[in-house]
Amino acid sequence: MGTESSTPPSGRPRPWLLVALGAAVVLALLSTFMAGKSATPSAPASNRRASGRVAKNVDNVQPGDLEVHLKALKEQKPAADSSDRNPFRFYVKPPPPPPPPPKVASTTTTTIDPANVPPAPPPPITLKYIGLLEGVPDLGNVAVFSDCRVTMRAREGEIIAGQYRLVKIGKESVVLEYADGRGRTTIRMSGQECLGK
């Protein structure tokens, strides 16, 4: 018979070799996992620097620096505009401003001298000039007026409606004034709207 080969006839590796290889992979994974959990995470560089500074400051602290100054809380607070303000003290609300003084009514009255006050102008004359009657026997020219209720006639110089004087008669207008001479006005012939009323 011939010599035996170390590999099985099928060409597959031996089973013990596969088991040993799998165990090695599992051990490698376990050691990596266990090493990651047990190791402390490294602090960032900035935190390391800060913690180093704090450790140095803690070493320099004196026991007198740790006292709480309770008397300072009861001291008078400085005014808001003073230069020794402490922004870490409690805020004290300032007192409200005093109320404004009551307003006193003015006792001075303005006196008006009646001599310096001009008289009020008279109200406008409301009569309408309707027309002219020329050459009336024994009367001459007569002007006809109306206040849209009553028709009136007058010659130059006469009083109309008890309060107006006819100063002058013209063909298209008349001049009227109040009986006391105020408010002289020229009135044009425009009373035709009163004729139908």
C-alpha cells in the first residue's frame, strides 16, 4: 500500500484547526471589549488645563478666605451713582418720586377796556331788491323790496321795515343802511326768486 497523506481525501482542513481559529477570534474580541470598558476615558486637553489651574488655586486658599461676612449684608447700600457699586449685592428699589404739586387756578383775569373794543358789525341786510317804479306821479322813483314774505316800497331817504334807510336808488342796484347809519350796503336787483313765493 502507498503512504498516507496528512490532509483528508476531500481536501477540507481538519476540524480541530477550525475550532482553534474560531477560539482565537473570540478571545481577541473579548479582550478588546473588556479593555475598552475598563479604561477611563481621557479628558479633553482644555479640561485637563482647567483642572490643573483649579488644583493650583486650591493649594493657595487660606482659611480666612473661606469666612462668610454676614455683617456686609446688613451694611447701608451705596447710591446708584456712586463709584463703589457692587453688582453682586441685592437691588433695593428707590422710593417713588413725590407727587407733583397741585395746580393752582390763575387769579389774574384779563380786563378789557370797553373803550378799546371796536363795536360789532351789524348783521347783513337781508332785503331783496325786486325792481324800480320810475316817474310815479307825486312820488318820483320808488324802489320795491321783499323779504320773500312781504313786499315793501320806499323812496330815497325813507325807512324800510322799521330799521333800514334807503340811501340811493339806481336802475340795477340800491344803497341801504341801518337807520343809525351803520352797515351801508349796495344791493343789486336780484329779488326775482321771491316773486313766486
